[in-house]
Amino acid sequence: MLELRNVSKMAGGEFHIRPTDLALRRGTLNVLLGPTLSGKTSLMRLMAGLDKPTEGTIHFDGEDVTGVPVQKRNVAMVYQQFINYPALTVYENIASPMRIAGKDRATIDREVRKAAELLKLTPYLDRTPLNLSGGQQQRTALARAIVKKANLVLLDEPLANLDYKLREELREELPKIFAESGAIFVYATTEPSEALLLGGNTATLREGRVTQFGPTIEVYRRPVDLLTAKTFADPPLNTIDAVKADGVFRVGGQAALPVPPHLLGVANGPVTVAFQPHHIALRRQHDGVARVSVRTLISEIAGSESFIHVDFAGARWVMLAHGIHDIEPDREIEVYVDARHLMAFDAEGHALGAPIPETA
């Protein structure tokens, strides 16, 4: 187990990582999810031993390793900006950690070819990195981390430079690799969809603070605060300031949205109501939705999906709609909000009400 106990990191009088407690178990995949500069890389550097915390201690399997440098730990790391040995072939790059560890030739060959097949590198084993594309070089670095059999594997946005098809394939394969290993895997990403696809556990980060940690689907469905909900939304989370009264959320004195059963216990008064972009639609798809009138702002067509930006009582919402929808600006249209997925937060941003039901 890797444990961070009240760990913080300061530089120039500012927190890069605010006081953090985190426990990661062996054989688990743990996603660090947050926007750029949220602290993901800083946290990974502390875990690896590249940096020493300003306060707090780091423990591995019960041993305090706070001051132990990365060279003396069994750690493998892959960054978005990959690093390979330019004079070595792809085969030798992948094999290098096993040669350093003194593995026999047969074991090295078996593990190299297994990793190369997984990462679609078999045709390139005799090439040097300078004769590879950026994506092939990234895969080489990833294969080297896999064969090292490290106790801790840190992956800092490792798929960012790969083409879409290969990225999707590896997102499906990587959890299988992780499940077969007794190592602790930590995977940093800015993409909520990537965290959901990988599964495992997720720690959401904002401005150097871990806002929530737990099973990925639980953090997504049941955020403890508004910051976490916003971190786990792409496109951005839709929000509006409202007043709960008489079984409805009122905006500007008018009934706007019904209060779903899981929020009926919330005290009457001011709240922030929030929901994900895919929980608002152009058409009624089932019961439990609320029809509201909005004004269109702009439509963005992205392949088979459209992002439709609308104004509702001064709040800007975005709707993720399947298909191509080119709606001209400044039109009054009716849309449907899935009230079953509404979230409510108090003035401090803390989540209110019971968790959203699993069936919602």
C-alpha cells in the first residue's frame, strides 16, 4: 500500500499540493483527474520520490520512504513527453529495465515480445526511436514501464499523443494489464471520459487539493461538492442559482425545475442546482424530465455529436446532443432536463440530499 499522510508541497510560498491523505492499495488502478495545473504531476512526483514533501510523510507497505530517492525505489514512470534511449532499438529500449535487473535472456525475450504485441510494436522492434512516429515512441516508453514489473507505475497522460483508434484500444486493454499485476498504478488525465472508461478509483484534483477519492463511478455519480462535480464534467457542468420551495426549484421567482425524490429532504432556501450536459435534450425521451424554454446561443458540430449552448434565465448551459443539430442563434426553443439526475449544493458548495438513485 502507498500512503500519503498529511502530505503537502509548497514552492515560492504557494501550495502546489495542499495537505493530503491518500491510501492506494496494491493491484489497483488509481486515476488522478483534474484540469491542467490542478496538481496531478506534482502529486505523482511526490509519490515517486522525485520531490520531497514540505510537510507530511509517504509510506510504502508500512515503511516510511519520505526521504528515499526515486533511484532506490522500484518505480516505473511514463510521461506525455516520452523518453527513450535514442541509440537503442525498440527491442532494447523495452528490455533495458529487465537487463538492469539481471533477468535471463528467455524471460527478457518473452516479456518484450508480449508487451510489443499488446502495444502494436512488433513490426518496429529493430528500429531506433528516431525512425518512429511520436505515437510509436510513446508506446515504446509505455511498454518499457509494463515489463519493469515495478511496485508503483506512474502514467502521466500517457495516451495523449496517440491517434484516436489506438488510444481507445489501449484504454480498454490497460485495465486488464493492471488487474493482472500486484503493482499500484496511478494514471493522470484531464478527461472525465477517460477516467470513466478506465474505472478503478479516481481522485479529483482542483488547485492542488484532492476534493474526493473513491471508486470512479461513485465519485462521478455522487460528488461530495460542487468542485468535484465540475471536475468530472466535460463539457462543463450546467448550474443555476435557485430557491427550493414547495417541491420546485424557483429561478427569478418562477417555477423552473421539479425537485426529484432524492432531493425532497433538502431544506427550503437558496441552492445551486447542477446537472451534466448529456442530461438535457431536444426531445422528451422518458418520464421524469422537465420542459423548459431557453434561448439558443451557438451550436458546435463535432462529428456525430453537437454541443448546443443555450441561455436560461441568465445561466449559460451546454447540451450534448447526438447527431447534427445546426440551430441558429437567438431562437427560443424548448428543451428537456432529466430531473432524475439533478444535483443540489449549498452556499459553500457541499452536496445536499440523498445520493442519486442507481436506477436514475
